[in-house]
Amino acid sequence: MKIYIADTGVFINRKGRDRQLVTVPAVVDETKAKYTSMEMLIALETGAKVEQPDPMFRKKIVDRAERTGDIEELSGTDIDVLAKSLEYGKNAVLMTDDYAVQNVASMIGIKVESISQSRIKDKIIWGKKCTGCMKRFDNGEECPICGSPLKKIRKRKI
């Protein structure tokens, strides 16, 4: 049986009412805005579950996101929904429009369903490039060689 792991976008866009939804406490916190809190209440009343992600799976997500270069783009909520999806394994379908979340999910074999935008086409490993000396790095904000800002670049498609 498929379990749909819901990102905040599911509730913002009023999707997934016909599915077995699971989300994380951080998504509930993000939906406290006026127009999404009602959608969350409806989901909870119709069987959606709120579950804390296992810290072990959270660590696996952080490790993978560091390797793909997406870690700087992911919020704690993003990491939580990814971890919860990983916990459910092959039964999970992660519902999200966030491209960094989709990239990490696709790298570790989590099925993804977009909510209102198109899905990512390619898996990407990101890196950084100095705007001053043009040296390349895996991460960071400032060049350790010349002190200039680092810009995010695509290292390669997978």
C-alpha cells in the first residue's frame, strides 16, 4: 500500500485529500498560516497522520544532501519529510514541488510526485565556484583562497 508523505505544499495547494497522507510535525507548524491551517485540520480529520522522523534516517538524509550539494537549500522541514519518506521505504511517495528535495529523494530512490509544478528531469551534483579566482569547491560561502563569494554551480548530471 502506498503511503504519501506530505510536504507543506500539499496543504498550501489543497492536494492529496484522496490519499493516505503522513506528514511531520514541522509541516504542521508551517501550516499555521490562516489559509493552510484549515486544510491541515481537514487532512487530520480524514485520517492523515503526523509522525516524528527517526533521527537515524534524518542523519542519512543530511549525509546524502551534503554529497549532492543540496544541504544548503534544505530546511529542517525538508530533511524531516525526506527522512520520513526513507523510513517508509518502497511504500513511500514523497509529494513535493521543492527541487532540492526532489533531487535528494531521487538520489536515494525515494519516489516523488510533484504537487503543482513539473518534476526535476535530471539528478544533479552541485558545487561552488569562486567569483574571484574561479577555483571550484564542494561547499562554503566564501573562497578560502581569495575571500570572494562562492556561487552555486552544477558539477555534473547523473
